[in-house]
Amino acid sequence: MPLDDIGTVGPDTNRLPPEDALRVEVAHLNAALRHHSATDVLRRAVEVLPNLALVSSFGAESVALLHLASMVKRDLPVLFIDTQMLFTETLVYQQELSERLGLRNVRIIKAADLAAHDPDGTLHQRDTDACCDLRKTRPLAAALTGYDGWISGRKRFQSGTRAALEFFEVEAGTDSAPARIKVNPLAYWSSQDVTDYIDENRLPRHPLVAQGFPSIGCAPCTSKVAPGEDARAGRWRDQDKEECGIHFVNGKMVRTGDMT
């Protein structure tokens, strides 16, 4: 089906509660775009959600999605969460990559209340979930206020919690924020797809990838990955934790296709 033939659900959704209407829209978009490319998904997302932002960690694989986005809409807002515990290499990479790709609207997000809740910077040693909530989840939630949707770089192969990921999903509303659509253009990409795309487009890799970091988060909670290990094994090593929390709503993982 040509991309131009893919429309929205239509006026019938106007009779539904807002969150239910979003779920109908998401189901329609996923069905219509199932066999389309990541670029098509991005283009359609920009069309149906003009008030849209891309959230990027500028991590190991981020360059692929950022490059795609730069070709679709170079002034798309890009939200970069500086937890103030990132590797120096990540901060330098963010600046250099933004300039290289011509990203015109990168917004650096930081927590405003670190002094009150983590004055000595040791919260991650006692409670990693609380640290992620303080430094990532809450700042992002505040930054997303007013946006109708946001784009993530998540992919099915990355972990069990992402295995059922679709291109579009509904992020349920909370007491402080309405429901919004989350877009995952690379949901069906494999690790090899990412590598091939980066190589074919001669894109610069995060410098820590060559040092054994295939997945990169905050410095205190990211370790090198040995050959044969899962790519995300170095994130919160030896802990029962796979996600930082920005993909959770009310403490629960947002799962694609969950209509309950």
C-alpha cells in the first residue's frame, strides 16, 4: 500500500473516550504500516502527530534513528536526558553527532531537584530504581508535557520486555498527564540491521562501543559486556532490572497490543 493511501481511522473515534480513541488509531496505524519501512513509520508519525518529540540517549545505537529523523524532519524536537551521571564520551558524542546530522532542535533535559534528593550522588548505590526515577523518569515526564506523542529507539531484540513491541503503542494517561502515542520506528530491526544501516551510511559510532559497551547508560550502572553475553547484560548487572523506567506508566511496563 502506498504511504499516501494510509489515513487515520476517521471521525468515528470522536465518539470514544480519548484514550480508547488513541488505541483504535494505534491499531489502525500498526495494521496499515506493518510491512512498511522505519522511514515510512516516521513520516506517518510526523503527519498524524505534528506535536511530536524524539527521545534519545545518544547511546550505542542511537545514531541510526537520529539519522532517519534528520532526513524526515530536521527540526524535530530531540530530547536528551542528561542524568549528570553519563559517561563523558556520551556528552561529547551528543554534541558532535547533533552537529554532524544537522539536528536543529536538541533540548537537553536535567533533573531540577538533585540537591534535595541525592545530594552526595550515591542514591544509585542504595536504590537504582529511585535514582532512575529522579534523574530520568521525572525529568522526561516534565519535558513531554504538551506533546501528543514521542519517538523511542526501542527494538524487539533488546530484551524480553520489548519482545512484543509494535510501531505504535499507547502510553496510558496518569493523574498528571493525558494518554499519548509512543512511536517505535525500529521495532522490527535486528541488531544486524542496525549495524548494516550505520555502516552503509558511514555514521559515527559511540566511542564506547569499540571498548565493549554495546548498550550504554549511566556510568555507575553500565559495565562492559563479554563476548557471547546479551547486549544489555552490562546494564544494572546482577540486578533484576532491565529498564530505567521511562517506558513504564504507573510502575508497569507499557506493552504493545495490551488493550486492557
